[in-house]
Amino acid sequence: MTARATDATGTWVADRLLPGYVARTLPGWRPDPVGPSARAVAAGGTAPVLTLVRPRRGPDAPRGVVVHLHGYNDYFFATHLADAFRDAGWAFLAVDARRAGRSLRPGDVPHYQGDLREQASDLSRAVAAARRTWPGLSVVVHGHSTGGLVAALWAHAHRERGGADAVVLDSPFLSVERSWVQPLQDGVLRPLARRVPLRVVAAAPSRYAERLAERWDFDATLKRPEGVPVRAGWLAAVRAGQLRVARGLGITVPVLVARSARSGVDVAGGADLDGADTVLDVATIAALAPRLGADVREVVVDGGVHDLALSHDAPRATYLTAVTDFLTTLPT
């Protein structure tokens, strides 16, 4: 094991958003040019990129590295998450996926992907970079919400080679049922996504993000309280991934699934915004979690919000302790 990070693949530069962090932008995989996602890229006139972000300094002798993937209407800004892993002896690398956060380019359709393999390929690039940067160390993927759905499908697809050594899912978006986005019937959604993938099928403010903005410092142009419109192609891609989860996955490494103790209503000024998941249905997460693999462990956080790492002090500490305790059970 090495005491220092070495990166033979390019130069890291000072991150433009977070002091003390460095970032690196890489070209992203381009999908089949006849697919809906490719048409979205063409509409924007830009090729996809992904951005890796990490602290300039980490543990001197890390036990492993955590690779973080954000959710929809999100990007990496939660430096306290990296701090918690550093204090536990783990290095940290975040990826702002294509058309999100630091990777959003003029003309891009924010957060759009017409195939979850797009973001999964970004995760693959990040994991590969982590293994090059910290050779010989264990790699754990930490995915939130839609990033959690992508991470689960990615871990299943890479169950035989090239995957992570463990997976942590923070409120994964395993189903649209009783969630922030009203589902369309698949028989309506699929042909709509093929014909007009960029058609907006839902749009509403995020009272959850609005409340988070009162307590956390983030760029409201990259995590938008007014919300990001849901496109038919994106929703169809998400539904396809969720249906695959419902059939059961075969993830072969340990999986920690974390969720709030209860769901609530995403309304302006609502009390649930401070102590419940107002984005997803936690009962559905609980029901689907055992289908992810053979070794699935669960943690329920009383008072946690949708992103458990952005909860108030006590539930946030409960979540971070549960995750770092989970890391201690893994071989390094």
C-alpha cells in the first residue's frame, strides 16, 4: 500500500468551487448515435464530460478510497462527507457526472441521460482513476439517490471483474412509486421517450433543495431549488433501471443501504423537510433493498432527510458513523 496518491494519467488543477480541492475533467463515453441520449447531446452541441474532484490532501496512509456519485439535481459540495472518510482513514474521490455540476456545459440539457449506462460509464472512469491514484487499496462506491440506483446497477454489471469492493447507497432511487416524480405508464413512457426524449413530463420546485439552501452552502445554479425538469428519455432510462432492480440483482460485494426512518411531504414550510425523506418512499427502499445482492445490510436513520449526509447534526452523525463503521468491516 502506498502512503501518497500518484496519478499518472494527467494533471489535477485547483477546483473552482471548493478551496483545498483539486479537479480533473475527462471526456465521457458517447452513446449509440441513434439513441435518445445521443440526440440530446446533438441538440446541445456538446460532447459529454465528467469531472473528478478530491481533497488536495488526504490521509497519509489511507486504508482505502471512497468514490462518491451524486444524485439528480445535485453535484459534489459536501466537504464534510470527505472529512468524515478522511478521519476514518479513507481517501475520497467524487465524480460530477455528465451534464451535472462542474461537468455542465453551455447547451447541455441538465442532468439528462437517455441510458443509465452513460452515468455508469462515468462511475467506471472514476473507479479506474481511484485505482490508479491509490494503487492496491480497496475501493468503495458511495451513491446517493439516482446515483445510488446507477451504483447498484453498475456493481451488478461489474460483479465478476472491475467493480468495487463494497457499495454504500444513501437513499437510493430504486422506484418511482410514491416518489418526487409522478410515474407515467410504461406503455406511454417508452414510445414517448423514443419519439421525443427531451419532452418535459414533470416540472416542479424542490422544496427540499430550497430548505437545504438555508442550511448548506452550495451553488444554486448547480443544485436548483426551482428544480430540474424531468424529461421523457431520462425517466424511461430510470424506469428501465428500476425494473431491473425489481427483478433482482446479483451484487457480490457487501452493500449498505441507508434510508430515513420515514417519508414526508415536500411542501413549502413543511415540518417534514427537516426530519424525513420528502423525495422518496422509504418503505419501497426497504422492500427492494434485499433484492440487490447476497450481503445487504441496512441502516435506518431517525430524523434523516433524503440525502442523509445533509441531515441535521444528530441524524447526520448517525449516518456517517454507520458508514464508517461499515468500512471497518471490510478487508483492506
